[in-house]
Amino acid sequence: MEMKVMVDTLWVIIAGALVFFMNLGFATVESGFARQKNAVNILSKNFIVFAVSSLGFLVLGWGLMFGDGNGFVGLNGLFMAGGADNSPATGDAYQGVYSAISWAGIPFWAKFFFQLVFCGTAATIVSGVVAERIKYISFIVFSFLLTLIVYPIVGHWIWGGGFLSEMGMLDFAGGTVVHSVGGWAGLAGVIILGPRVGKYTKDGKVHPIPGHNMSLATIGAFILWLGWFGFNPGSTMAVDPIAMSHILVTTNTAGIIAILTSTATAWLIIGKPDLGMSINGLLAGLVAITPCCAFVSVPSSIIIGAISGVLVVLSVMFFDRMKLDDPVGALSVHLVHGVLGTLFVGLFAQDGIAGISTPNGLFFGGGYELLSKQALGVIVVAAFVFAASMIIWVAIKATMGIRVSLKEEIEGLDTFEHGNQAYPEFQVHKMPYSLIAEDMHTVPGPAYAKNKLEAVKE
């Protein structure tokens, strides 16, 4: 095997391992933003979701996504990934069945693994959106179906030679394929699930429910930041020094600028430099640059990061006003900025900026042509993923149920769903379920508990 194939393969494997490591980042961010009584549940979901998504992608998802077929779905190479893809590295004389990815000159299984870890990321996004009130088994079933069917079909449209790719839509590293797919699926789940108990008061006010461990959340943010250096540059799927270096810097630049603008925005609106907003600012900037990292200049990435940092704070507040309870801000990060980043391609793209040929965006003399293609892609994917996810969620609700009981939610999913706690040595003082079961809309608190206790004594 020639040296270039060996080096390219090593790079793709390292990049894929970095993306895999992002599972730990998601687990720690989500558990840190959740309450202590649900920490084990969050951690366990992040373990199981990668397992079920890996199985689904191996059995059927890969073929649906990359198999030769029609503009809607892959039809060849279904049911257990395998076979020749006609790439230069395979050395096979067989007719390729995965033509859409034959451009990458690395062995088949290296390609499979790199795409697999992206699939797992899409499902992990949903975990945070529906945290602290969903049944464990219901989440497992949804994640399996999402990664078995829904994600691969969208992936085929854009990366597998489908109709959006043929139309000219661009998504370099997955702003739409990964992030907005997870976001639309999570939005459908939030609508079906409803908010957590006590999140909104009777008069419609938002009651903040702080996470239990910001240290964990911060560690997770740094892990995700590191993982993004595999997520975006690794999407070259080859050692291309110019492209990889450029993508590395646009990715990091968007992230750091978004940290600054999200912190400043939170400071101005909330009155404090909220750490949670800073973390989500970083992630929003990284998501927004994902689809366009190879197509935009470093100065453009500064603008993209600046806009993302401001918008993520406003978006978190918007979803709260809409009573769409998202414990970790994943809708604002992944859905909003997956869509936004995809549209940024149509605004900021520059031909050859990283040695990659692409149409120019609106701000660089390309007119509205590319932007219109990006917008159409966003609309089509939104309609399909939201509708398909809603059908799956409704079916799960009608058959096995989707939400834990009020008692389980109040006392914690760790005990009821898993039979253990994240911090068993700590004495946790919980208000008895019986004291607040009468009024689901009243925000639990010390004064409320005291009044209930006095009423019981009387």
C-alpha cells in the first residue's frame, strides 16, 4: 500500500477517534447541566446511545446513506456494511456499491468508522434536549430508529449522492446532516414530552433549574472543543495540509469569538457573565462553522462566531418563552446554529479559499444562487426530520409510553430507572413527593415545603 494511503488512513482514524471522544464531552456537559438526581441517567444514556446507533448504522444505516441508489435513498449494500467501494485503497476489482464515497482513497472500514462516529453524534444531541423526564427504554428505541433510518436518509441526500447534493447544496462537516438532524428530532421530542415539573409557574414565568455540577460541564466543553479538531479537519478524509490547516483555524476562531460575544451578551441581559451561556456560546460557534469551515475565510469565521455567540443567548431565552424546556440548551446550539451555519455557506463561501473549489456566496459576488440552494436544503431536511421524528415519538408514546411518572421525575430518574446514584456518599435532602404531587405547576422550594409541612401537621 502506498505511503499516501497509509498516512491518509492514519489521519482519518485519529480524527474519528477524536469525534468518538466527543461522546464523553456530551456526557459530562449534559450531566453537569442536569440535576444531581438524574446524573446517572444522563451518563447511562450517553453510553447506550452510541451502542445502539453503532449497531443501526452497521446493520442498515451505512447502506441507506452511501449505497448506490436513487436521489432519495441508497439501495445497494444494505444489511451489514461491507464490500468494495471502488476507492483506490481497496485494490478490489469488484463493482463498487458505495460510489458516493469512493473519492476518499482510504480502506473501506476506515471510511465506515469515521462516518459511524458522526452518526452517533446526531443521536447524542437528542439526549440533552429530552433530559430529566424521558423513559430510558423509550429513548433507546427512538435513538435506534433515528440512526437506523432517519439520519442515513438525510445523509444520503447531502453526502451520499442524493438530490440535494446533485442540486449543489454544500455541508462540509455536518451542520445539517448531523447537528440540525439531531436538533429537529429533539424539538419533536420536547413538544411531545412537555416541560419538566416546576420549570414554568402558573403565571407563565420561567423558573431556572440550575445544573448540579458546572465543573463537569466545563470539562465536557473542553473535550468537545478538542473533538471538533477531528470533526471538521477530519472531514477532508485525507492529509491535505492546506485544507486541514485552514479548517483548524476557522473552527477555533469561530469558537473563541462566540465565547466572548455570548459572555458579553449574557452579561448585558442577565447582569452576570453566566458560565452556562459561555459554554453554549462556544458550542454554538463551533456548530455554526461546521458546514462552512472549508469554504470561508478566517475573517469571515470571526463574523460567524460573533453572530453565533449573541444569537445563542437570545435563542435560549426564546425557547424558554415558548415553554420548550431544553435542560442543556441543545436546541439553541445544534438546531439553530446547524441551520444558521448552513445558510452562512451561502453568504460567506469563497471559491478556493482552502484549496477547495466551490461557488462564491452572496457577500463575495456569487449572488443568491448558492444561498437559495442552502435554504432549500434546510427546509427540506427540517420538514422530513421533524415529521419523521414526530411520528416515531407519537408511536412510542402510544405503545410503551414516553415520560416517567410524576413520582419518578420528582424523586429522580437515577433511583427509579437505574437503582443507584452518582454521589451515594452525599446526604441529599429531597422534599417528599407527597408534599408537591397535589400541584404540578407550583415551583418546589423551601418556603413551599414549609407551608405544606405545616398544613400536614394541622
